Amino acid sequence: MQKALEQLKKIDAEITALEGAQAVLEWDQQVYMPERGVHARSEQTAGLAAIVHQKNTDPVIGDLLDKLGVSDENPLGSADLEDDDRRLVREIHRDFQRATRLPADLVSKIARVTSIAQSVWAEARRKSQFSLFQPHLEEIVKLSLEVAERLGYEAHPYDALVDQYEPEMTTAEIARVFRELREALVPLVRDIAAARQIDNSVLLKAFPVDRQEAFSRATLEALQFDMSRGRLDRSVHPFTTSLGPDDVRLTTRYDEHFFPTALFGTIHEAGHGLYELGFSRRFRGTRLASGASLGIHESMSRFWENVVGRSRAFWHHFYPVMKAEFPDQLSGVDLESFYRAINRVEPSLIRVEADEVTYSLHIILRFELERMLIGGELRVADLPHAWREQSQDLLGIVPDSDANGVLQDIHWSGGAIGYFPTYALGNVYGLQFTSRMRTDIPAMDNLLRQGDLVPVKAWLDEHIHSVGRSRTPGELCEEVTGEPMSAQPFIDYLTRKYTDIYDL
Amino acid sequence: MQKALEQLKKIDAEITALEGAQAVLEWDQQVYMPERGVHARSEQTAGLAAIVHQKNTDPVIGDLLDKLGVSDENPLGSADLEDDDRRLVREIHRDFQRATRLPADLVSKIARVTSIAQSVWAEARRKSQFSLFQPHLEEIVKLSLEVAERLGYEAHPYDALVDQYEPEMTTAEIARVFRELREALVPLVRDIAAARQIDNSVLLKAFPVDRQEAFSRATLEALQFDMSRGRLDRSVHPFTTSLGPDDVRLTTRYDEHFFPTALFGTIHEAGHGLYELGFSRRFRGTRLASGASLGIHESMSRFWENVVGRSRAFWHHFYPVMKAEFPDQLSGVDLESFYRAINRVEPSLIRVEADEVTYSLHIILRFELERMLIGGELRVADLPHAWREQSQDLLGIVPDSDANGVLQDIHWSGGAIGYFPTYALGNVYGLQFTSRMRTDIPAMDNLLRQGDLVPVKAWLDEHIHSVGRSRTPGELCEEVTGEPMSAQPFIDYLTRKYTDIYDL
């Protein structure tokens, strides 16, 4: 059995290395590749993907897992294995099942269909004409149903789709948490809308891009992001990717007349980056050195961006630092005004521009529509209408066009149905973790006020980062907080914070 | 047979794509990888190299080549094949022979030995202590002899080593050309040393690095290097690499107090880059879309750097442009003084700092020593002494230390024996090509004086670049110039140019 384990680990290390190589190619493509390099690059990524797929579906993996006693009924394998190894074989089994259950011709059909759908979507959004995109989305919904059938599920086909991004999460569980969220947030947003509006004109002043970049770098340093183990570059769509355990790359973008894009974008990506840099050394070179799920990943980025980065305590220390860098732009703006400006709440049409309170409502909208589409309760043709209805119910506003409504996000055109919920789950997990952190570090706010972020990062390293993919999101949540997923801490946090800011 | 050809082309395309992926990883490692990313990167490159090696040695290739009638006796295969296809199968056969003749354990032994040797070499050079490096170089010479035996040769084991970098070149051929060079250059250098020295103090003025970089980019544009198909970045050791037919990356380095490093370095790399961007579209995705040899590659980089970039005609147009960018630094320096300064000749100890005249002598020195080492006529222990003797004979100066002598270059520590001659062959080929170009474009100097580099690049595209690897260096030389390799055009060029500059 020891021999089978060694052999499986060798395969795992090979796959991990090749996936790292894929990440290098993708990062370069987004960040530095010259415009016309795209054709050869797609040959290279396709060639590498074919090899990785072949390795991921090698029947030898199935044989080795058998020898180690791993099965659907017993995913952790033989009790004789060490605990870390049992966690590892579970994840190898999970990936192997997924890779082998989807036939190669289905996978390549999805690649073909979504490749076309993405360019049609871009055109449809430009023209604000949903009918162009409709037949492609119909095909994608059909293919997603086939994926769900192939992967298998118990209660709802949407379960199988969500599970790809958020292991072991179910539609019912999301629905339960989102119902709590909706019931709390809709009235909160209504109350805020009725309150006196905040002046956020300071956010619109001119902040030269090169100085924004220098400030982003200084912020990364304050957040303890280690530049000998990573980089910050620019890209059109900000992202974080790990090219190796000591090579994590962040990107951001700069808007001279709206500095929060870069500043909070950088803090957000740093949250992802610190997670990727924090996996236990024990897991190096294995697939356990990755995030537990997209939701957990997002809990880390949103924790830093919002819970820390938009807190009064953080800016108590950092606002004087920022003011020294941008004295003209910030002159006459006191800490409290700045703090309110960066926390202004306003229902808006576009998800990626949404504030901390309304953001989850944008996600709930998408979840409701996806669930109905996949459940057969909503036709693609009726989607724009359903979008407008949900938008009215959740946000109290209705998009003026499909471009600002149902066509705003790229996700569906790329075949990613079941992905959106993870964004809001990140908020939910994040505040559950924060509650526990506040118990463990009672002086947390005082530390932030002094600019001391060391204990906070150390807590995350110990309880979340280091754990990596050795726990499912559900297990992690239970182990860290002692409770299953719950929206209450997030609701309490928002209610308290915005009751104060808006004097409700 | 058509089917066999299609199958072989498919394999070739797969290998080409994966080699492109390797190039991405290597470029990133040299240019942007954070310091501590090196461990994971070496796993990734090793993983990819193992796959490429496996593909390169797949016995299926041998079977397909057989079916196409390709053999050592008939490298172009069946006469029924199209001409381009015959050239392609010849190169596939060549690479397959090389890959299969070197056993895997020999290849990995060389990788191990040279990996250690490189770090020992760096230490030995730092301490200027050859004895530290000696046992490692002895091992490398032994392994190189084994490589030569495995690869096979007719007259001299060094032939087999050279052939890796310069296909079908022989030791005897190099010796013939280098003898002519030596006999002409040694007296020329002596005459120059006796002439009145040139004032090159303008080269040592302060040129701010960011403005040097902007000027390098402007120079690339003038050289018709297409930035939608490439990039210029910084690295410690300047290089050019092709990540795909429309993705060629150059690097350079900047020295505030010696602008020629970046300026002529950029022009040199642009020469490599224009070659890589100029392969015929017919060859895309095949291994014919690469340089014919290192010598031919170097002929292109040195043509642009020296024949164009250090010519009076080129600066007639570009010196006013440069003066407008750097008015303070260049004030009081007229065109003629500038032209002489960038062409100053002075025997020096370090190859990479050598001028256009003495450079080839540094190469001849290394060739003589390598040939004797591999021929068993010189022991590694006697190398420092032999170096000093040759240096005295060729350059008239003797290194003050091994660091500035036998230990100055990294090549041997990496196992690259037989590589050095290609640098000087580049000079030789380059001036043969130039002679033909001057016949085809009689107005060449006038065009350069007007800053019009279009016809020169078009000539190179047609006669050299587009041909790629479809011809051996020998075939290319014959086809372009109608003659075999000859040092005479290079000797004539240097004699004429420096007789004028130094008023000999």
C-alpha cells in the first residue's frame, strides 16, 4: 500500500508541476503577451491541457486509489493511511471522478460552444441585444444539464454544477442562507436609501496612476505580502494566480479618476494572494496546496478588502499615511468623511461596481435565475424579463438595457453556471471566520488602529491558509467556527456597521 | 505515404507547441519571476522537458521516417515528397537521431554534473581560483567525449560537438577560416594599437536609464521590429527568445554610465528578433520556423549591431535624432567623433566587452583550446597556462587573473563545448551576406544615410529570414552568396573600415 501511495504522490506532483506551467502561460497571456502572440499561445495551452487531461484520467490513478481503499463510499481510503494522506487521496479521487465522468467529446464540445458564445456575448452586450446571445445560452444550459447528469447529484441538477466550484455545497443549503440574507439586506438597503446621502466626491479626484501604483505596492507591504514570493502587475481584468508555492502573481488596474478601483482591488487580490502563499509546507507540490473552494478563497479576499480595508480602525492608522502621499487630493477631507465615502451604499445595476451591502443581492438574483434555468422552471427566452423582475424586487431598480442587466457578466458565456453563489458565500464564510477571530484576538480593532496587521494574518495563516484543500469548505467552517454555514454573522456585521455610518 | 507525412507533421506541431511553452517558462524565469519562485519553476521545466524528450524519442517517429524513405544516406526522404516536406523530414530525422543516440542516463548525468559545475564555476570565478573548477571541467570534458562518441563523427570528436550548434560544420572547416582570420586580424590589431588613440569619453557620460530605455524602443521601431509581435524587457543577461511565430521577446540591460551596453545590445538582440519574426508563413508551427544555426543567427544580430549600427551611414541619419534626445550629453561631440568613439578598438581581456575587430580573436583562442582539450592534446590542468599563452599570441596581453582569463565565461560549466566558434562564424557569414546585399542594393549606404532601413530588412527577409531551418548553414551560404564559407569579405570589411578610422 505504501508503494501505491508513493506512486500516486508522484503522479500528483507531476500534474501539479504541469498545472503550474499552465498558470505561467495564462498569466503571461493576460499580462505581457504581445497582441499577436495569441494564436501560438492557444496552441501551447491546448497542447499542455491535452497532456494534463491525459494524466488526470490515467486509469493507473483508478487502480492506485482502489489499492488504497478509496471509493465513493469511503473517500478517505484505508484507515491505515496517515491523516494528510487520507485528505490527499480524497481530493485525487474527487478530481479523478470528475475528469473521467465527463467524456472527452463533451468537454471539447463545451470548449467549442463557449469559445463562440463568448465572442457572441461580447457583441450582444455591445449592441445590448439579448436575442443574439439567446441561442448560444440555450445550448450552454443544455450542455450544463448534460454535465450535471454525468457528474451525478442527489436532489437538484444545480447541485452538481455548484459542486464544481464549492465542493459538497448544495442548492438547498445556498437557498437557505440566501433567504436569510435577502430578508435582512432588502430592508437594510431600503433604510439606507431613505437616509441622508454620503458625499463621496473625494473618490472622484485625480490621483496620478504612477503614484497610485506606488501606494498599492506600499499597501501590499503593509499587508505582509512578500514580494520575494510574488509580484503585482497590471491587467485589464484583475486576478490572482499561483505559479508555484513561492510565486503568486496579483494584478490590478488603475483609474486616475477613481482610485478605489486600484486600492481596494489590490487589497482584494492580496487576500487571495496571502491565501495562496499560506498553504502548509507539508502540502507543497501536492494538490492540497490550493484553496478549499472558490467561496473560501473569496472569504479571504473580501475579508481584507472589506472587513479590514473598509474599516474605521484600519484607516485610523492608514489615512494619515495616505494623506502624506496625496496631500492635495485629500486636503480638507477628515478621516470620518473618508471612511464614509469609501463605504457609501447605493443600489446600482452593475455587480462589479456594487458596494458591500448590495453586492450579495446581485448574487442572489443570479442564483435564483440559474437555479430556475437548470431546474427547467425558466426558459432562456424569458431571462431578460425575469432579470428585471428580480432586480426590482432585490435592488429596487430596473436595468435600462440588457447590456446593464442580463448581459453584464461574462460567466454564462464561458459555461460557468453555478459559479456566482461562491462570491456571496465568501461574504458569509468571511464574517463567520471574523467572529471567531475576534474571540481569539479581542484587541483586533486596537491592533488595526495601530497599523499592526501581523496577528490578523497569523490567525488566518494558522486557521485558514495553511489548511489549504485538506478540508472541504463545510469541514473548514465547522472546525474553525464550531458551526455550520450561517449568514447571521455577516448580517450582524452589516447591520451594525451601516446603522452607525448612516445613523439609522 | 501522405498519411505518414500528416502524422509526422502532427507530432512536429505538438512538439513545437510544447517547446513554445518551455520558452514562456524560461523567459518568465529570466525576466519577471520572483526570486523564490525558482524551486517550483525547476519542477515545471523538468516536467515539461521530460514530456518533450519522450515525444522527441517516440519510436513512432522512426517508423514514420522509414515509411517516408528517410535515412542517414537519404536524409531528404522519398523524391515523391514536396520540397518543403523533404526539408522538414530531414530536420526531424536529424533531431530524432540526436535525441535517440544520447541515452537518457547520459543526458541526466550531464544535467546533474553541469548543475553543480555552474555553481562551482561562479565561486571559482569569484575567488579567481581555477583549481576549484578543474575537477568539474575534467568531468565535463569526459562527458563531452562520450557525447561525441554517441553522436558519431568522421574526422575529429570535436566535429560532433560543433554539429550540435552549427549543423554539418567541421573542425577542419572552422580551422581553415579561423587561420585566415587570425593571419589578417593580428597584424591589423597591432597596427591599430600603434596608431593615435581615439577619445571615447562621450560613451562614459551619464545617460539616465529611463531615457535610454525610451531611445532603445525608438531604435527598435526604426529597425522595423513590430511591437505587436514582440516585447523589450530588462534582464541581467540580455537574450532573445521566440515564444511563438508572432511573439518574440528581446531583453537588454542598462548602464547609466555606458550607454553602448543598452543601445548596441538592443540593436544586436533586434537582429536576432527580426530573424525569428521573419520565417516564412509556410513553416509556421513546424521546426523549420527556427534559425538555420547559431552561426547564422549571430550573423543577423552582428549585421545589425556592427555593419549597420556602427556605420557612419547609419549615424548620419540617427545621430541628429539621438542628439535631440540627449542634447546635454552629446553637446560639442560631432558625428565623426561619435562614430569613432563607438568604433574604438583596444585589445582587452574580457570577450563580452570586446570591439568588432578583436572579438573574433577571443573566439579563436577558445576554439584552439577546446579543439585540443577534446582531441586529447591538452589537459584541463594545463588550461590556465595555455590560455595565457594564446592570449599573448592573439591579443598581445595576458590576463592578470584566472577570473579575467580562463574562468570568464559560463559556457563550459554548462557543458557547452563547441559553441564558441558560432560567434565568430556569425561575423564571417554576416559579411558574406552583406557583400551580396551590396550587389543587390547598390544604394545601400545612401539609404542608411537617409534613415531608410526598409530595403535592407526586406532583403534579409527574402534571402535569410524566411528560409529558416529549411537550409543548412552551408546550403544557405552557397545559395545566397554562390560561394562556400569564406573569411575574406569580413577581413576586407574590417581592413577598409579601420584603415579609414585609424588613418592607417
